[in-house]
Amino acid sequence: MPDSSQTYRGIQIRQFDVPCTPYVWTHDETNGHDMAETLKEARAQIDRHLDQLQGDET
């Protein structure tokens, strides 16, 4: 089944072409993943995930 996707900060955000499906993102390099009701929420989750990783490196 086709889906729509875009990349944000190097992480692919996908939404399947089925009504009422959430946005899903995965970051295999860091084992990060989540689902969100909106694209804005998915981007905020990615920001938090990557910011936390940067904080862990310092």
C-alpha cells in the first residue's frame, strides 16, 4: 500500500494512505521511534529525541 513520507532532520516520517492513521517515524541508528497524531507533533518528538541524544554525548 502506498504511503506519503518526508524527511525531517535526517529522519523519515511516514503516514500510510489509510484514513486516520498516525504519523510514524523511526531512527534506526539510535533505536528511536514513535507515533504522532499530527506532523507538527512528530517533528517535536524528533526534536526531543535528537536533543536528548546530544545531551547524552556531553
